[in-house]
Amino acid sequence: MAKKATSVKPSADTLVVKEGEEPWTPAELDELIEELTSTQAHSLEVLEAAEAELNGLMKDSGDGAGQDQADVGATSFERDHELTVVNSERDKLLQIERALTRIENGTYGVCESCGQPVGKMRLMAFPRATLCMTCKTREERR
């Protein structure tokens, strides 16, 4: 079966769920994909604005001549903050791309560490999750 030029719509019945959970419905999958793509669009806007702000701060950083220590400190703080925002949004975008790819190829909902189901409720609450709660808890303890 050849892929169309546009994204192939994944099937809800191919997604894994935990034992005792109801299978994904097409409406739930549509809602999940809509949430991910909406978050993706928002993150792209935030990233673009933060990168522009960071570029401005980098160009105007100067050498501090004529500025008091508070001005230099405030500029440094702003630059660090914008860099943190840029890195956070980039990470979020990568997680969204990964989730959308996993939905498309049918591996969404499978823990990347142990191979067990992540859990439909967890994915509905945090669609970018790649680990089941057991593995996520273990990772956070390290």
C-alpha cells in the first residue's frame, strides 16, 4: 500500500492499551492528534519569538562598558531565560514529532524502555509520554 503525499491517517485499533483499558476509538485518536498538532503549532510560535528575542539579546550584549552591574546582570538573566525557553520548546517539538511518528507507525503507547503498554489514561493526560509509569518513576529516581 503506497503512502499518499499527505499524512496517512493511522488506525485507532492498532494502538496498544493496558489490560483492562478500552481500545482507542477513532474520535479519541483524532482528539489526541489534534492536541499534539495544536501544541506543535503553539510551540513553533513560542520558539520563533524566543529565538528572535535571544538573537536581539546576543547582538546587543555589548561589553558592559557604561552599564552598571545591575544592567549587566539583568541582561545576562534575560539571555539565560530566553535560552532556557528556546531549549525547552525545541525539546517539546522533538517529543511531539516522536509521538506523531509513533502514532503513524503503530508503536505509540509502547514503553520505550520495557516494551509494556504506557497506558491510555497516561497518554490522554500527557500525549508525549514515551515511558510507562514504572519506568518513568525509575528514571526520575536516578
